[in-house]
Amino acid sequence: MPLPGQAAATPATRAEHGRAVQEQIVGVDRVQRMYAAAAGDERHFQQFLSANCFGDHVARAGIGVPMRELLTFAMLTALGGCDAQVRRHVAANLTVGNTRQDLLDVLTVLVPFIGYPRTLNALAAVNEIAPASTEGH
């Protein structure tokens, strides 16, 4: 300790780099739609999201994107009241290679810490975005 810096972008490149990382995880079309749907006086929220969340944090070294997405899913689930974001991060987890089972494993570990209501809300999001296979049942 201390660890060397893990930043992948500089203050000058964080917005551009963050948007590229966001597009990799969320999808280019989805990010473009989010920017296009934002009213002029709201566009700065999309820019902050790209630069800060993705450019400053998600893009950092040290933890790979799949693990970072599982952690984001866990944190949003634990916060509660983040149902839309939980659904988006279920989809993002699948995009980066995590599976439905990975998400269920996270929820199983979280139950005693965050309780059933928040866990079941996240489970509903998993079932909506990545329904269980009915093969073999």
C-alpha cells in the first residue's frame, strides 16, 4: 500500500474514454438513444454518467469489467429503489459475459445482508431480462 494509480483516463480524456467503455458494456445503440432522449437541459446528466461512472470508475484497472458489473449489480440491489438501474445492469452483466447463474449467486449471498424485499425485486429484474430456461423441467 498504497497501490499505484488505476485510472485509465485523464481529466482531459475521461468523457471520451468513459463513453467508449459505456458503449462497450451497454451497447452503442442504447447509449446513443439515452443521449438523444435527454432534453437539452438534462444532457449533462448523460455526460456525467459517461465521464464519471464509466470514465473515472468502470474503466479503472485492478478489477475486470465482468466482476465490476457483478459488484455494481450487487450495490444497486442493496441500495433499493434502483429498479430501473438494476434491470439495466442485469442486461450489462449478460453483455460482458456474466450469466443468469452468476446473478442468482450474487442474490443468494445478499439475502441475509439486505433482506428479501430488495433481493426479490432484483430477482424479478433477472427473471425479466434473463428468464429461466424451461428445458429439462
